[in-house]
Amino acid sequence: MVRIRKLPSQTWRTFLANHVYDIAACDFFTVPTVTFRVLYVFIVLRHDRRQIVHFNVTTTPYAEWTSQQIINAFPYEEAPRFLLGDRDGIYGEYFQKRIKDMGIEEVLIAPRSP
């Protein structure tokens, strides 16, 4: 039996170098307050500029709020081609549908990666 060799796929570093102008990333982080409340900060970064495009703070994040933040981050058809994100439960089906309607392809990072 003859084995057919597949061409190796590009590495993650090569992908980033080829598509740096088409990539944005989003994530949540938490900030504890003096009164022991937890604030959730949503942040969107563009890789080509290496700058923060948008951020907002809430006490109760949910999919509809998060999808509105993506719209606020990329108005006037300035949306990137790829959006890097983690597998957080805050990004629900509504969020995934909204970014797909904007023409953005969601790229999820590996499970349990930092």
C-alpha cells in the first residue's frame, strides 16, 4: 500500500504572520473591588496595531451584552476576518451567530490553555 504524504499545515506563528492585519482577539478578566464585588472587563485587541480597540466593564456578563460590545468595537464594517477567543461559557450561541453575521470567523484557542 502506497502512503500519500500530506503537506504539513502551517504553524501558528506562520498563520499569525500571514494574517496579522485580519486578526483581533477578545477576552474577559475579573477585577475585585474594595467592597468585594467582582467586575468583569471585556477587552478587544487588534493584532496589527497592538492596541486596545474596545473595552467595557459589567457586573453580569451575558451573550447579548458581549455581542453588543463586538458591534461597538467594530462599527462601519471595520470588522476583522478572524476573532480569537477562548471557550468561555459567556460567549453563547447568540454571540457566535452575531459575529458570523458580521462576516467574522471565530478561532477558538485550545481547551485549558492559558
